[in-house]
Amino acid sequence: SSAQETVENIEKVFTELICFLEKKRSEIKEQIRAQEKTEIDRAEKLHKHLDQELTELQKKTSRD
């Protein structure tokens, strides 16, 4: 019947929508994790660089 076809079409549309949203959610989570890793790596490099600068300054200060 027409009502049955309508229900089936709606079910299909909602199923496709749910799959699409789940895929997007997964992609966004991965993107967030990648950005987090990038920022952590950047912060660690900066921290290491600052430690090296501090060590150099301490050496210069102790010589003076």
C-alpha cells in the first residue's frame, strides 16, 4: 500500500541519515585527535627549546 511504501521510504532515509551522521562523528573525532596530537607535539618542542635556552642563559650567567 501507499502508506507502507511511505513508511519504508522514511525508514530508508533515516537509516541513511544515521549512517551518514555516525561516519561524520567518527571523522570529526579523528580530526580532533589529530589536532590534539599536533598541538601536544608543538608544545613539547617549544618546552624543549625553552629548556635549552634556559640552560644556555644559566651557563652565561654563571660565567659572568
